[in-house]
Amino acid sequence: MARLVLTPQSDDFPRWYQEVVAKAELADNGPARGTMVIRPYGYSIWERMQADLDRRIKATGAKNAYFPLFIPQSYLSREADHVEGFSPELAVVTHAGGRQLEEPLVVRPTSETVIGEYMAKWTQSYRDLPLLLNQWANVVRWELRPRIFLRTTEFLWQEGHTAHATAEDARRYAGLIHEQVYAAFMRDVLALPVVLGRKTPRERFAGATNTLTLEAMMRDGKALQMGTSHDLGQNFSKAFNISYLSEAGQQELAWTTSWGASTRMMGGLIMAHGDDHGLRVPPRLAPVQVLVMVVKDGEGVRPAARQVVDDLLAAGIRAELDARVETPFGRRAVDAELKGIPLRVEIGPRDLEQGSVTVARRIGGDKAPVAVGGIVDYAMAALDHDQLALYSAALAHREAHTVAVGTIAEATEAAGSGWAVIPWATLGPEGEAQLAESAITVRCLTMPDGSVPDSDDDPGVMAVVGRAY
């Protein structure tokens, strides 16, 4: 089969990425600089991410709500660290309706401030806590160097915001989202091994007392932050008077959290799993798990192909029929490969005569004849196997490109092709600042067993160091 040539990853990884985004029909550049148009196939993948995450978030007790896109500028100014952290990225509306506004409106960069205003209104008693909110929305952050899905001026995400009666409960809930929602979703659905850790004070979210992060390695050895969960302490409660009457009859400030994951996960999906032939979508995520393709018309071929699709659908497998025989088969097969559809079932007159079909596996890359009557069982086993295979390949890649080091010089060298792991006691804030001069960051602090340290000063804390998107 003739293949549509992509720039090899080893030659020019950024160009390869742009070509996959375009040729797999995931997204296009929008008319305003830094914006994107997510095409139907790309959006169908995002919808499946959204649905699975939404289910997991609701299982923790959070409920969905919606808050305004426009936020009074004074709201952001009430939390000094927060507005300072976001100031360069803000888009501000000063004129509307043909006149200058009395107070400028900030286009939502994140919603801690506006949600804090309403948390204060809705929280009167300890009986109102915990208040667990989530919203699916768009946000705007003015990016100087935009790249589709990775850094765009406008992107889609979910952002959770909660208020709690105690610091312990807030900390527990932030950890619950970090481990049992985000990490589990990325491992079990996206087939992405992620390192769980906490950010250093230098990398912490503006206004947070602690930021938990999930870091994934891309095929070029760089890191991508896949999601974060923030313990905000009482910083926003003080600024917005999020207080409640305790069971003891005392007026107390609440403890708050926020957490989010975005369309950046689409970028991670492409860069962690894609190869020189295009995207590879994990079977559990794929909108189309099996594409049944009519290779060539012939008596009984279309009905047979339709029956295979119906059998797959009846077994709970997401399947579609491609009977566009007016389009050359090779072109259709390349298109399916670019889009990363896990399985292709090819049926033509010759296959029908032999009572079999040809199954092409995108992740393993192999082809095999399968009896028509056995296609459902084969597909179910192949999809399960290839989901795990994709995770194993990504994990092996990360382990092969992660080096334990003991000096800043060694960390700098290792970050040229992957990650370095160095004792935080050896690196420290001064070493972190030194690495930053070479555009190398501490992605997170973690423990040798993969657990998250309770503080930066815990014995044995390791720093994961690398270049990042």
C-alpha cells in the first residue's frame, strides 16, 4: 500500500506534529492569531475524553455548573498573586456597545475569582460544605508562541472548584482528583504513563499553596503537563470572604481547591503515541474502533460488510462502514492510518469467496486473515491487547529516556534528549534557577516509589527535570 509521506519525527518533530494535525483532520488554525478550529474528527476524540472525565469527576461528588466568560477586572485584583501570575496573558474588554465600559472586563483566563464570589454567596453554614463544582468551558490566555492544542489563545477545558471546612479535607480532595480522576483516566483511557508529583514554588499555580501535576513524556523526550490540581489554602477565601458558621458557632474561612485538564491532552495524545505514519488512538478512546472497508464492489460484498458492522456494534464495539469504492482503496486506507483508527477490516470479492476478511492493526502494524464468523472475538481481543501495548510502548520510551543523575551538569546534558531525575536536596531552588537559564525546568517533585511527597522537604524527594512544551 502506498503511504502518504509525513516528515519523519527524527527529522523535524514540530513539522511532523503540524502535518499530523492537518492531515489527520484534527484541527485548523483559526482566523485570529492563536485560535484553532477543531474539526469533526478531532472534536469526536475530545468528546470522548470529555465524557469519560465528566463521569469520573461526578463520581467524586462534584456537580457541573456554568459561570460567565466576562469577569470584572476588580475581581482579579482582589487576589494579588493570582492577577500577577496571569497579567501578561489577560485579554481585556474596554469597549462594548459603542462606548467605553465603566469597568474593564477580563475574558476568562480561569475562574477562581468569579467562582469565589459565588462560593461566598452560597456558603453560610458548615452544612453547605463541601461545595464541589465543575464547569466545562473555554478560556482565553494570550499566547505569544501558539501551537494547535498545546498553546492556543482560546482552548477548551474543565475546571473544578471546591470549598471545604478543613485544610485536611481540601488537601484530600485535591489528591483524589489528581490520582483517581486524572491519573487513572490518562493511564486507563489515554494509555499514557504519567509521573505524579508536586510543583516547586517557582512552578506553582498563581495563588496556590500547593500544585499537584501529572507529567508525560512525548516522543521527542520533552515533557507535557497533562493536568493539575491545586490546593489554594485560604488565599481566595480571604480575598472573597468565603466563610461559614462552624458547628461550634464560630465564623470560619473555607479552604478551597481548583483543578483542570484541557484540549492540551489532544496534543499529548498525538505526540506521545503518534509515529511516522500518523496518529495512533488508544482503542478505549477511539471514536471509531473498527473501520470496515469495502475494498472492491462485487456480488454480496456490501451486505456482508454491513453485517460485519452490525455484528461489531451489537457486541459494543464502535464500528463504521466505508463503502466509498469510487475513492481508491489505497487512499482510504492511508487516511484511516493517519487518523489512527485501531482496526481496519478489509472485505472484497476474493475475501468473500474464501469466507474471511483481512484485519489491519494500526498499533501493531500487522495484517492477518480472519474468518468472518470470528471477527467479533478477534476484534475484542485485539483492541484489549493493543490498548495495553500502546501504554507499554510509551512507558518503555519514557524509561529509556530518563536518567538518574547527581549533578546539575549531568541534568543539563540528560535534558537534551529526555528527563533527568536528581535529588531535590542536591538541586534546590538555586539549581532550579540555574537550569531555567537553559530553558530546563523542574517538572515535578516525586518520591522514588512514584508517590507524591507531602512537602518539598520530605527525605528522599527527587526532582524530575527536562525541557517542556
